[in-house]
Amino acid sequence: MSRFLSLFALGLIFVPPIQAFAFDELQDCATCPLMVKVGGGSFPRAGNINDTAVTVNVDHDFALSRCEVTVGEFAEFANATGLQSKGCQLFRTTGDIDYPEGGWNDPGFRQRDTRPVVCVSWDDANAYTEWLSDQTGQSYRLPSESEWEFAARAGAGHESKWYVRGNLKTGEAKCATCFGSDVMGREDELTSANVGGKFRNPFGLTDMLGNVSEWTLDCGDGELADSPVDGSARLGESCGKRITKGGAFHSDWAGLSRFRVSRVEGQGRNDLGFRVLRELDASGNDPAFEHYASSGFESACR
């Protein structure tokens, strides 16, 4: 018997217990995203770390997809509707470039069904939620910026630990800049990763920070101070731009949960995807929910 095993058998090596979590999940169809129930609550919102925070009250329960919508899930919609969507902006370490022939199935790097779909415009993402609603008889949409940030924080009032790098000791997040290196100017390819490859946050969600940025429902032509404080989205008759959240595979520490970027809603990018929200009734209950115990880490999202 090795020295390690001998010490382990004698109880002289401490192995910390795996922390257990419990989540309520549902899936409306075999190819639908797996959804996790998020109970309402509040969080302090501030545009900059030194700004005075404003309390945002998300006064309703909702279900949010555990992972970013995958290539395989989006393909079901694209094939069923005959979606023709071309043109994508590609992130490159030497600067962004336009790729007129690119699209959700050709984002400038090799894709798999288990990776987050990218090179989708806000219009494409919104069309997917409308199609999903028609297919299931439920009300799906993109999350508001406030709903997204509340879910990303997962009860953390202070966000210093909620950044793209995560906790390096436990591997809670992975990114190109985890050790402080600057990705700009590098020649090696940077790509997304399979969804669900990181630990869940306390609400049961993965990849809220990192992997790819995500579209939200909010118009992107105003200041954060003008946004609602009741969890709803800031909308207008014609937005033109929409707020994106979450940082991506090339992001550094700036990809905090409060970090926001305004993007042209008709332009897809190969570092930008989305996840979906399913509305719940006022009680927050749904017989489709199943109570699920978890260690906080599963590599699959269905």
C-alpha cells in the first residue's frame, strides 16, 4: 500500500466533502433547453464600482436555461423554420473582422452541437424564443438585463468574486486570461467551450460569466441609471442596439456581472450567444419542475 493510501486509510489526510445543492428544473421537450427555477429577490446595481448602488427588486420567479443555448438546440429551430442568416463579426486577437459568409453554423472556428450557438443576431435569438413558445405552449423570451444580473450574482451582494476568472483553485471558471495574460495581439485561436463545463453558481446556472457573452432584452441606447428597478427590461419602439452581458472566452477581470456592452441588434458575433427565460405564473409553481440534488458540477445540460 502506498504512503498516500496508508495515510488516507488512517484518516490523516482530510478530503473536504462535496458541497450539495438542490435545484428545481424542468424541460418542456426533449430538444428544449433545460431550465432552472430562479426565485425572485433583490440586488445592488451600480454602473461602476465607486457608484452609489441602487437596489433592484426582481419581484417575480422565473426559469432560466441552465446553460447557454447550444448549437444543437438552435439547429432544431433553424432547420424547422428554414432560417437563412449570414454575416458575422469575428473576434481576433489582432482586431475584429467581418465575415460576410459566416453564420451560426460557421463562426470562424470548429463548432459542435454541445457548444453555445454564436454568430446569431438579437433578432435571431428573439425569433428562437418565439418559436420555442409556439412549440411548447409556454412563454419564452430573452431575460432582461436585471433578471440576468440577478441570476448571475446568485445571491452575492458583493461581486468581487464574480468575475470571469472564477476561483482558480477549484476550477470554477476557465478563460484565456485566467493568469493575467493579455490576449490582444496573440496569434493562437481562441474559441468557446462546451456548455456546462464549469461549476454551477448557487442558483444552479453555468457559464453566466465567460464562455460567450449573452444577449438581453434591454435596449442599449440609454444609461444604466435610466433602467427600471423592478426587474423589467428597458424597451423602446425601435432600439437598434441591445445590452449584452457576461464576458466571453477572451475576457479579463472586467467581465464582472455588472459589466454591460451595447451591441447592434442585427449583428452577430462569434463571441456572443444567449440563454432563454421561461415565465412562470404568479405562484412560481409548475408541475413540470423536478427537485434535483447536485454536487454543483455536471458536464451535460440535458
